[in-house]
Amino acid sequence: PLARLMEGLTGASTLAAVSYGTEAGLYQAAGIDAIICGPGDIASAHRADEFIRLDELIACEEMILRLAETLRD
């Protein structure tokens, strides 16, 4: 249900797995549903010159606002 909610909020399809490490696996191992969601491209992350494009940041803000609206209802 969490993945479907995020698909509806972002318009993006979910992936079953990613090729980089996060804490999501630890949460899932503890029985807590977890997803990875955020702005940017992993190809430009965790580098000396990492960045997030402005349009990606705006899309993230809009998704967070839609999430807040959904949870408020």
C-alpha cells in the first residue's frame, strides 16, 4: 500500500530493488514497511560535486505537499 500511495503521489513506477545501500533493508528486516523516495539521481549523489537539479527539488516539494494533503484527509 505504501508503494502504491507513492506511485499515486509521484506518477512514477516503483522498483522492486535498487543497486545501492540504504537503511530500508534494516527496517524491512524488522517488519517495518520501507521505501526509498527522494529527489535527485543516484549517479550524481555522494560525490564531491553532488547536486540536485532545481526541477527535481520542486517536484519533491510538490510530492511532500500532496502527501501531507492525503494524510490530512
